[in-house]
Amino acid sequence: MRLIASIATAFTLISVIQAQNSTTVATTTTSTYPADGAKPVPKPEWMELIKNANITNAPILKSNGDDGPSTSGTDNYCDWAKSGCMGSSIGDCPKGQWGLTYDDGPSDVSPTLYDFLKTTNQKATLFMIGSNVRKYPATVKRAFDEGHEIAIHTWTHSYMTTLTNEQIVAELKWTELAIKEITGVSPRLFRPPYGDIDDRVRDIGTALGFTSVIWDHDTNDWMLAEKVPGFKSEWIDGNFTEWAGEANTSSTGGLSLEHDIMLVTVQAAIKNLPILQAAYKVVTVGQCAGVPSYKETNVTLPVNASAVSSSILPAATSSSAAAVIPAAAPTTAPSSAVAAISDANAGTALRVSVILPIAMFISTLIFA
């Protein structure tokens, strides 16, 4: 365990130093984006894209604050959060394959995750929040340049079934535009926050050229970031161990939900990825579902390493197998977990707390 913690800490230190020295990404910004924290409004030409579309006449649901819309009652509109109905959404991978995804980035700690993925040439699907894309353009550009699949996680991380048609269009298209102005590509895949999607939302996404993605294995890693009473990190380890053990007997592969939202969630991802890599062919969502990553046709798709060197990875242990928490039902993450990403004070504190000790250590070497 000390070795694993040391590896995660080392990647964190390196990433923060790199972030301090990185240059600003030069992008051609031609749009005035929504104000931070404001509900986005669609451009008129975007609404024309759904004008003649066949959109399910499902009701706009009422949100119960941070808990979102009610998930009780009869499901008449293929509401995944209510009944698990998939509709046209992607929700799993073929046997032997595992779709690796991380939500809610980019954030201050995303580079730490990218550093680790780079050591094994592992590509992932990154579902990015539009407002965060605007805050961390260099991180977005790096992720794309390193071959990760960039995808959409809406602009404000709102419950999509509680939004009007116009608001849904704005959430998706503003995020798409922000990503395209940095990377030059338009993502095809989007994931509804909290898995909150029904046929109305799917139909609008389809009319705009998008495909929705859910998950079938929830790590519940956000509970670490929220410090949920009684929740233990060992339960996440146990989940991964159990999922790896099912690789030979399960009729399908897996598609997991993780977050590059805070340091603790990234550390959990770094610790447990080798367990998946030993049991599955770990790929992006586009690769496992056989769908294009982007609307453009001349984009080079990511290529994963055919083999993983165990010498640079922390070994998986079986001691946590007994500490398993089921991950079957959709899990609603508190909105405060998402807000933590854009907390500028927290980001500053992280940089100071890491850089200052390093600077002091270097000074002792110089002046000793």
C-alpha cells in the first residue's frame, strides 16, 4: 500500500510542476460563451437542427434540488435513471473488452491521471463539462493530442430530463463548440449527468448528431471526494477485483464510471486500472461500441498498447475482494462534488501545498 501511495503521489507532484510551467493554448475563439454558472441559451441556428426532428413528447420533469427528478413510478419514456431502460444509449462493451471513462473534467488534477495513462499508452474516453473546458484549455488540448477520446458531459452538469428542449440543445452544442475551438474536432458521444436521460433527451441528441453513453459498472468513487460517512476506499478496490474476476464468465465486458474530479478519485483510478488491464482489453467507448469518436472523418483514432509492462504498475491484491459494494443501480452524485472542480481557491491551495515543500527541498540541496 505504501508503494501504491508513493506512486500516486509522485505522479501528482510531477503533474503539478508541469501545469505551472505549461503555456497557454492558442485557440481561435469566435463565440461569446455563457457566463460562468449561468444556464446556456442556444444559438438560433442550433434550434433549426431539431426543427423537423421526431422528438418524443415526454414531460419536462421537476427537479428535487440536488436529488434531481423522482425515480419512482411507472416509466413511460425509457428513463434510464428510473428503470434502467437503455433505448439507443451505449451502456456496455462486448465480452473481453472494458470501456474506460472519466467524467467531470478537466480539472486541476486531470494531468495526474493523464501522466499515469501515458505510462501504459492507455487511452480513455473523457466526458468533459463545457464550462471546465473553457477553464482548462491546455488540459483539453493535451488530452486530445495524447489520443484520448474527448466527449461531452453538458455545459453545467444539470439533470437533462428537467431541461427544456432549448436548454438541452444549448448544453450539448456549447460544449461541443468549446471543445472544437481547442481541438479542431466535434465529439459524437455525450453522457448525461447522473445518468438522467429519457427518449426526449436521446432524440434531441440524435438530431444534433450525438450518441448517448451510460455505464454498467459504477465505482462510486465520488463518495471518496464527498467523504460520505462510512464509505471506505477498500470498497472501490473490491469492486474492481470482483469485476476482473467476472471477465471469463460474464457474457459481456464492462463500461465503468469514474471521475477525474479530485485527487482522491484520480488516486483510486491509478491504483485500480492495472486490475482491469490484467483481465480485459481496456479501450475507449468508441472502440468498444464500434462508433466514430468525432463528427469529422479525417481524425486519427487512439491506439492502445498491445501489452502492458507489469514492472511499472502497482500490483493488484486479492485482500480487498471481500470488501465489495454492489454497483448495479444508477448513483446520484451530489452537485457539490461537481462544484469542487471549479473551486479556484481549492486549486490554488493544491498548487501552494505541493510547490512550496518542493521549493524548500530544492533550496536545502543548493545551500547545504
